[in-house]
Amino acid sequence: MAHFKKKQAGTKQEVPTSAMPDVVFMLLFFFMVTTVLREVTLKVKIDLTKATNIEKIEEKRLVSYIYIGPERLPNNRLGNDKVQIDDSIQEDIGAIRQIMYDKLLEEQRMIVSLRVDESSEFGLLTDVQEELKKAQTFRINYSTKSEATRN
Amino acid sequence: MLLKKRERESAEINGSSMADIAFLLLIFFLVTTTINVDTGIGMVLPPPLDPTEEPPPVRERNLMKILVNETGLIMMDEEPTPITEVQSKLIEFIKNPEASEELAISPQAAIVSLKTVRQTPYRIYIDMLDEVIGAYAFLRNEAANQNFSRDYSQLNKDQKEVVDDIYPKKISIAEPDPE
């Protein structure tokens, strides 16, 4: 019967997709900005230790890393404790001073993040710290994982 | 008669595949992104000491000497201490609630000196440092609650400075003795 013609909404059924590229581009830019592509290849083994009272480093741009841990050798063997800065292992501890000083000149507010393997000895770390003192890079951060609070 | 037969091609670039390209890039960055926050214990190293200069005198009672050996045994002011008691002992030393002659004159004067040996594993050293930082965090939180009735983490910058002045973090990392 013509009287009972089904009423249909006048609107179209499709979702407008014309704005989709814009949305996707926005997401894309977000991830492009947050991505840190420059990861170093570690030549030393780093297992970070845990600590309770830690703080976050908010400004990652200021951070430069020093890695200390047993050297990775072929066949999954581990060698002696070594210091790695950027992509190379520094055999000469005394050279660290110049490297860190050059970095400090580029960024005055530099924070040195020390990523040290939990089982490496304090002696090497203290040698590196002495060099950092001489290079005037005083802001350091002992990188640790977070541990659930005890009590 | 020269009639133009060819239809004009449209001058626009076909934009329909743009979304696909953007998606592809988006997925690439989604996969490669690692949003990991760096966490750690922040410290400020002292300037190098001039070997000809004498270190400034510190009164014995204001100095808490913590010695840690390579097996993780702790001495606090010549007393062996289990690690579970380090924090409470430090808090007592810094605050000195009973104004004892042995402990720090004031929280401002208190200095915690941490000394270890070269063979100490990093893990033990960080555990110790964590305890010291924890003691200060506790005290600062307490002071924040007293003065501003809020936790330390919720204070603004000026208020934090006030609390930091009450309990300045004076931690000295002593060099280990050469072998």
C-alpha cells in the first residue's frame, strides 16, 4: 500500500572519508616527531639494575650516554668490562675527557646518563666519573629500571 | 578545419592514493617507535679537587660515613648495619630529633659520605645510593606535608625550593682507595 511507504532518513549512509588523510597525516607527524631512530649498537652487555627512588629524564635531547659493561665477544662470550661511548669502545679512559668536553660545548645543559651493567665493578665507573669531573660535565644520571616500592 | 580532438587531461595530481601512502608511513613509524622513558638516579658530581688544596673541614658529628665492601656488607659510622636499617638510621642522623651529640647539628649541615671499594658490583653501589636518596625523599615528603600539607611531588617549584632548603641533599661519593 502506498500509504505505508517506509520512511527513510534523508541522510546518506556513508561516513565521510575526505578528512581521513588529514587525520592520518596528523598521526604520522606525531610518530615521526617522537621516534628516535638513532639507537646505538651496543658492544657491551648492559643489564640495568633496579632502584626505587628514581626520577625520569624529561628532556631526552640533553642526554648523552656512556655504557659500561662486559664486552661482547664472538660466540656469545663476554670479555672484560669496557666503556662504550656512541658507537665505539673507548680503550683509553683518559680520552673520555675530551669526548665529553666536546659534547658539553655543543649542549651546555648536557646530562650524562651512565648505563652500567649491574655486575660491573665500581672501580671502572669511578675512573669514568673522574674523567667527567675533569670534563666539567657534572650532571649525571645512573640509569636504572624502576622497582616496585617496598614497605 | 582543425578541430581539437584530444580531451584535455586534468592538471591535478590524483590524490586518492595519498591516504594509502600516509598510512604506510604511519605504520612504519608506529612499528619503529619505542616510547621508553629513561629513568635513573640523578646526581651532580663535584668539581675536581685541587690536590694542593685541603678539603674544607667537616665536623665529625655532621658526617655520616657509610662504607660498603664488595660483598655488600655495610658499616655506618663504624657500626655494622643491615641494609634494611640504613634508611631509618640515616633519617635519625639527619633529623636528630633528640639533639644527640653524636648526630648532625642540623639537617642543613648533615653530609652523607658513601665509600666503597673498586671491586664492589655496581648493583650494590646503586642499592646503597638508593637507600640514601630514599631517606632524603622520605624527609622531604615529611617536610612538604608539614609546611604545605601536600606531598613533595605535588609542590610547585618555589615550594620545592623551600623544602629542599630544609633538607639539602648532601651526598659525597668518596673515591675508593687505590689498591
